[in-house]
Amino acid sequence: MNHQEAKDLLKNLLPEDSLSLIKVEVFRLSWQGKGYNIIAEETGYDHDYVRKSGSLLWQELTELLETSVTKRNFRPLIEAQLNKIQKTVTQIPEYPGAPMLFSSPYYVERTDEEHQAYAQMQRPGSLIRVKGPRKMGKSSLMLRMMDHADELSYKQVILDLQMADSSMLSDLDKLLRWTCLQFANQLGLEDKIDEYWNELIGPKLSCTSYMQDYLLAQGDVVVIAINEVNLIFDYPDVSRDFLALLRSWHEEAKHNKVMQGLRQVLIYSTEVYVQLDLNLSPFNVGLPIELKPFNDEQLSTLAQSYGFNWPADGSIQSPIRVLQTHLGGHPYLTQLVFYTLATKEGFIESPSETLQQVLKEGSESNGLFSDYLQHILVAIMNNQDAMSAFRKIRKDKDAKLSRIEMYQLESLGVVKLQNGQVSTSCKVISDFLASQIG
């Protein structure tokens, strides 16, 4: 246990302004079983001063715990109290992976992005684009946006393209019929699709008529969130028409009062690589929101929700910096680490050492991150272009990737684009892939 870790432990029990340097050192070295003589030698303080500071510390802890605390018995008492505090905060942690409910204590707010989205949602005919790699928190943010829509008495529809099979995604008519059916079902309406579908005008105009003359005809505001829009990119012909349709609805709202009731939220994992006419693309209009890895402050907030008082102080050896070095602030991977730490039996004496152990074991073949890493590996192994692209940036950090190569790696969370430069997203992912495919 170092000085900062000792101070962090005491901050859970005593006011921070009462924690003088000597008190923290007496606590830390007494924890290691050292006597006052040794403490005085190692710290350079006078022996009597060390003893008096220790007596004052034990007295403060006695008053706090309402039981006699001495230098001889303090460690098991403190361990029990801190373990109790931690278990109270993280009594039954939810296992990471699924979108987080609005009430989840483990959700880290993305304050600026959320406020922007909430404000944009109230604009007639608005369109919001939420982009981020896999497991970056897009679905959790989407649920919060839909909850906000509910507070505004807006109706909500979630269209998840993961639920559409390839036969639908490859056929525009089938896809739009399926889309309309999902809209009607979630809004509690009869589908009436055949009444609005006309082969002479085609599926795009038929779908628009269904939207305008049926779904929005009552004057309600309807928020439609389309999840995993990127899945349609693999079907270029269909995607061009489908995406152009979404753009046309947004443009129509500028002069069509009925269509102003439609608010669109598009959720996707990567840059668009399908060649689209700029005037027909929904990806250059509306409000763009890009979900990025957690920064130090957000990781510190997440740590506190799990019962760990880990400040974002910038120290190289701090647990927060260790997490950033290995995981790059990846929300899902860091959630896995905190879940593992929070469910460990007993009291964690040295968070830094325990964290290093969890990170080391997590990268092993059956470790904490194995499912996530294997998902990435299988996807890359099944795509020679993605594999060669990864090898390219491993060999040369300044290598240029094509839009398709960037799409394939970015959507998996393997790379990130910052200031025009492509780099691997985090050490754990990069090291694992390098060990598997070179």
C-alpha cells in the first residue's frame, strides 16, 4: 500500500481535511506491522510526534466505529468497516453488457451529449446521429433519449435492424414493409400496410404515405430510433434508397407540418462507406453525436459507483491511469473490471496491485475479456481485408486506410480516428490481435 492508497482508504472514514501527512504515514506503516520507532526512522519525524499523531488517529477511529481502536487491533476493524461500506454500495452489481436501465447506478452520464440530444429532439423534424464502436454505450444512451421523449409525452418507436434477417435487408420493398409493421405494432395501431402500398409509386413513396397519412395523421410527435443502421451498409443498393428515404423525411419537415412531428435518431457503429449523393445522405444533416471512450473523470465516477474512491489525479501509477493505459477508457471493458473487483471476496488492500492482476488475467485465453476479444478475432479472421488492414497499421502507425478498411476496423472498436490519424483503440485489443494474427 502506497501513501495515496492509504489516504484514499482513510478518506472513506474520516474528513479529508483531518488527514495530515503524518497521520496517513502512521496508518500506512502501521498497516504493514511496523512500530513507532521504525515509522519515525522511515519518515524522519520525531518519535514522540509520531506516537502522538498515532494516538490521535486511533481516537478518531474509535469515535467513528464506536469501539476501541488501537494500533494492535485497528487493521481487522478497518478492513471490516471498509468492506461493509463497499458491499453496501455494490450490493448486487449488474453484470455488464446489456443496455443500462435509466435507474442503473452504474451508468456514467455523458452530460454534454445528452443535453444536446434532448434539446435537438424538441426541434420539429429533427434528426440525431449517434455514432460509436461496438459496446461503447450507444444503446444505453438511446434508452435515455427515449425516456426523455416519454417525459415530453412523445410517442416512441425503436427499429432494431439486428432483428431483420438478410432476406429483408437485401430487398427494399420487404425492408420498408417490415419497417412500417414495426412502427404500427409499437404504436398500438392496426398495420393497414396494404391500404397504403402501391406498386405504381414504389416502396419509398408508399412508405412515406404510410408515415404521413397514417402514423403521423393524429398530430402526435413520434420519435423513431433506428438501431444498428450500419448493418444495411452491406447491401449498397438497398442502403442508398433506405438512407435517402430517411433524409427525405427530414427535408420534408421543413415545409410539411405533419412531417414535423417525426423525430429521427440514427444509431450506428462506424463511418459510412457506401457511396451516397451528399444531397441524399442523412449523415451530413442533423445533430452528430460521437460516443468516445471514458476520460479520467468519467472513470473515476464509475469507480465510485462500484465503491472505489479512485480520484482522477493524473498520477501515472493511479488505478485510473492504469485503466486508461490498458483499456483506453473502453466503457464495456472497464465495466467488466469494476464488476470483477466489486464481487471479489474480502477487502482489497492494494487496488493498484489487484487491478494489475485482474487486467493480466483478463487477457488470458479464458479471461475476463475473452468473449469480447474472440468476437473481434472471428470477425477479422473471416475478412481478409480487415486482417491486412490491421497488420498494416501495426507495421506502420502512419499507414493510410481506405474508407472500407476504416469501417471494418472502427466498427469493431479496433481502431480510432483522432486528428486525422488512425491508431489502435487500446493496448488489450491490440496486443491480443497481434498475438493471434501478427
